[in-house]
Amino acid sequence: MKEKILSIIRNIEYKKENSFELSKSKRVFIACVQNHGNLGDQALTLAAKKMLSTYLSNYYQVELTVSNLLDKKFLDSLEIRASDVVIIQGGGFLGNLWMDIYTALINTINVFKNNQIIIFPQSYSFTKDENGDSEALKVEKLFLSCKKIEVFMRDKISYDLMREHFRKFKNVHLCPDSVFYLKDDQDYSNVDRNGALFLLRSDKERKITDAATTLIRDTVSRKYGNIKYSDTVIKGRITKKNRSHKVAEKLKQISSYNIVITDRLHGMIFAYLTNTKCIVLPNNNHKIKGAYEWVKDCSYVSFLEDISNFANLFDSVTDNDNNILVNDKYNELFLILEKINND
């Protein structure tokens, strides 16, 4: 009974929030939108919407949340037209590491397999075991059953893994994480900065030990004194109405510090967006190291491979003296969107 009531509420909210867009003839569905407080995921939605506003401007944007896409009754009631385009927002869920959102991705493709589908930049997140290999095989078969689908990977490691494991499926492309596209939306050149901000994981992607964290904290505190602990994940529900504000608040917080220490992918990218010095620590997979490759020539963002070298890197990281942009790396994605927009 509870799930039935929740399903009805989701349907009402969906139609209310998207009523204007749903009435239009040209619609693009942005799928796998999150309602939770992971601000990296929220920034991915903002970046996708910005890209679509520019390169798919003839289409009206309809949001499909993960909750919608895990609800069978909602999916059964979804009215789809042959002209609808589907964008699956970027992230790290093309694989069986995070099962809820991965299932939402699979459900989206099954429902829209006869429509144009574009998967925005993802990490390859299939586990290195029998279950991961089995899921990858299923997904490749699903991709091959689609009428029109293009898949973008957000780092070279993920791209190579896709080409290695998805041998029959050829529509795989490479471009940066979508959030890099938000660079220069706001000017952070004249902000007051003080202290150090730690943005560290506490979930299953964490690699750094408590002992290493203590060592890093002691090193940083000797120079900056003021250390703040935070995260790119906040409490509370994020909606279409408060998304921009919540992400902007986090970017403003980051820009108020001299330096960020983080093992979060979007902690690194948020530091990049705000011109904040950043030392990036490894997590337990390739996605943060892979994303760093796009901005490795950025003077104020440095990736630390070996924790024992933290003190040396800490002393050498500089303030922003160059402005590396990656927007030209999205050209292949933008060409696909423009072609759809003009057809």
C-alpha cells in the first residue's frame, strides 16, 4: 500500500513539474536525475541542462528522476512518442557498482530503446568479477538492441575498458565529465580566501586510511591553521527548484578557502571551477585519476598518486596562473546534439 501511494505521488509530482514541457511536440527526457544531496550529481544535471539549452535548443527538457525510473507503475504509465530524445545524465553508474541508479539506467534504455538515446559522459563501473562481466555482457546486448544509441565515457581508462569489453558495440566516444562545462559560469578571481577545506569520502569508494588522513591534516594545519571538514554530499532533498542554489552555495564555500584536499571527483572539479588550489587524493577506482587527465596542465590542481609524497606536493602546488579550458573536448557530443536539433 505504501509503495502504491508513493507511486501516485511521484506521478503527480512529475506531471506538475514538467507539465509545460510535456505538452510540447519536441521533448528531450533527462533521465537518472537524482533527488538526494550529492551535489556532484546535481551539478551533472545542471551541466546537462546547460548543454541541451545550447545544442538541443529546439527541444523542451523533461526530467526523469531515479525514483521515477525504479517505479514500474510509473514506467508503465509513461507516454512516449517516436520523436522523443533521451539523455541519460553523466556519472559513475554505467556498471554494477551502484545498483539503484544502474537499474534506473537499464530501465530507461528498455523503455526508450526505439528512441534516440545519448548517454552523457560516464565512468566504466562494472566490478572486476564474474558478476561484473555478466552484467557488462547483458548491457552490450541491450545497447545492440537499441535503434539509435550513443555512449560517451568521461576518461580514457573507461573508454578503453568499453572498447575492450563491448567488442560488438561501436558507438562509444570520449569526452570530459559534464561538470567541467560549467567553468567560467561565475567569476571567482576576487574572492577572499582563508584556510583549508577537506572534502573526503566515507563510502565504499574511499581508499585513503585514517592514519594517512591524520598525516595530511597535520601537514596542512602547520601552514593554514584553519581547517574545515565538509563534503560534496549534503543532507536534504534536492529538487528542480533548489538545485542551482545548493550547488552555488557549495561552490561559494569552496572558493572561500586557500586550498582543497579531496578524494572526490567533483570535489576536484568544483575546485577547478572556482580557481581554488587543490590536491587530489586517489580513491579506490580509476575515475578520479582518469578525470584529472583533462586538467593535468592546470597549475593549481595536482593529483597525488603516493600518499607518502604529500608534503612535497603540498609545498609545490601554486595559485591559479593559467586557465585550462576543456570545452573543445565536447565537440563530438555537440555535433550529435546539433544534428538531432536540426533534423
